[in-house]
Amino acid sequence: MMTKKWMLLLVTAAFTLLLSACNTGSGDIVVKTNAGDITKEEFYEELKSKYGEEVLREMVEAKLLAEAVEVDKDEVDEKMEKIKAQFNSDDEFKTALASSPYKSEEELRKVIENDLKLFKYATKDIEVSDEKLTDYFNEFVKREEVRASHILVEDEEQAKEILAQINNGADFAALAEEHSIDTGSAVKGGDLDFFTRGKMVPEFEKEAFTLEVGEVSDLVKTQFGYHIIKVTDVKNTEKTLEDNREEIREMYLSANAESTENVIKKLIEDGDIKVMDKDLKDIFE
């Protein structure tokens, strides 16, 4: 089934072709049938009534972005090669392309170019220093997996009492078996085995990926209750900052980039947009 996104892309292309035809002084007839003709004006009005606001927004946003940011051909080539490298052969890539919404490499390149422009605009004000990259690497890249145990209870006072016992030397696993309401891990002394980022709720994950091996957290509140977390092992990536600086720099920029919503909002605010079509004149207000 064709998604709304891809339908919108195709409709945008149709609008662009239609406007181009209007500017060439070609005839007014788009389709001739034995039941009557369809004119460019009829075609335009039908497209406008169904998709006009979304398509016009997309066209204006693309134009404003193109004016604000430049992308070199080499940058697009590099991204294209990375995509092709995911396939075993050029024929495999072409087969995948033929079944995608893009009908040619040129269409795919246009999308890549637009994505690069959006990324550049969203990250243009971000300062990148050796110190910032080192901190980011140590916090978010170096650790690929963490093994942790936890004790989960519903009551804050009970959680505080258990934490006090742990800090006074009580056995973490025994307390987990006795008190944790996470029955699946409680029978294993609270052990959750290894997990990667994105597997746990954000509050839990943030704490777990910060603790050193053997360290016990303070109380961590999540939607499930109050957790006490103990990290028991970590697996570090084989990547180094020195050998993967550009990749990690891009990861850092992505993590700190402006949201697409804010980028579009700023582009529109700075765009001095005046819609001349009376039916669409209020869409940017």
C-alpha cells in the first residue's frame, strides 16, 4: 500500500510538471477522451483541492532550504555510495530501487540532497570541540551494552529503606529476590542480563549507562515505580574516537540537532512568504 508520504511526493512531482507546462505556453489540454477533455486548469484545481496545502508547503520549504544551505555534489555522491554499499551488487541495488518509491537514481539523489541540506541547517549553530566529542564518546558511544540488576518497588519509603540496607553492606541479590515486584528478574537476584540503548525506559537507561561496574544508583523513578540499579558488567565498542572521529562527530551533531519542526518554523518565519492563490493564502499563517 502506498503511504501518504510517497503519495505526497508523487503529487508534488505532478504539480511541478504541471506548473512547468503552464510556463512553456503549451496547449490547455492535459487529456483528450471521447467523453470530453481535461484542461490544465481543471487538473490544477482538482490537485489543489485534494493536496494543495501539503504540496505547496513542501515545495516552499524545499525552496527556502535550497536558498539557505548549499550541498556539494561530492557530498551527495558519498551518501549514495554508502547506500549502494549495503547491497551485494549493483544489480541488487537496482532491483531494490525499482521496487521503491524512487523511479531512478536521480530521484533518490534529490531526496539525499534535501536530507543533507536539512541536516546542515539543523546543525549549523552547533559548536564541536575535542572536549565535547570526547565527553559524547565516553557517555554515548564507548559503552555498547550494559549488564545490570535492579530492585523495583512501588513505595518510595520502602525503596529508601532497601537502598539504606544496600549502602550498609546488605546483599543486593538477596534483597531483590525478597522485595522486587519485577518477578522475572527477582528470581535471578534482579539480573536483567545485557541490554543496549533503547531497550529500557529513558530514566532507567540514562542511569544504567552512567554507572561504573559494581556501583549502585540512587532511587530512579519511572512509570513502573522506584528502581535501585546495580551495574555488574559492560561491553565496550571496538571503535576509538581517533579512528572514527568523523562518524562520531556526525552522531554528536545528530544528537544535538534542531528538530525538523523547529527548522521548518524558522525557515518559514524568515522566508517573507506571500501566497498569491486566494484559496491557499492562509496556510503559512
